[in-house]
Amino acid sequence: MEYGWGIAFTVNRAASQYADLPEAEVVHRLSTAAGALGSAADYLFQTREGLQKLGIQDALVEHLTLKVSGA
């Protein structure tokens, strides 16, 4: 079996850098942010696709995907 590469991001809600943002701001940032690894929207869409391939449905990911794709 051959394995590819992957990258993961983790969240520590107890960290001082954690920002609990209103949904509208989260959607705005997901819709517009981009960096060296690509756009935040693409990361969101790819995360949703990967979860779907595994038979996992995450309500928040689904909700944000709908909001961002309509933004």
C-alpha cells in the first residue's frame, strides 16, 4: 500500500490566540483568506470531500461549506 502526504491543523480553544468569532466573520475569512498552502475555502472544500469519502458528515463543515460557496 502506498501512502501520500498530508497536513493537519489542530485547534486549542484554551490557547490565548484562539478567537471565538461570529459566524459572519468566519465565513468572510474562509471566503477570502489564502496563504502558501492555498485558500481557506479550498481547504474547507477538500476537508468536506475527504470526510464524505470516509462516510463522515460533520454538521459544522457542511454548514460552513454552504455559506462559503454562496458567499
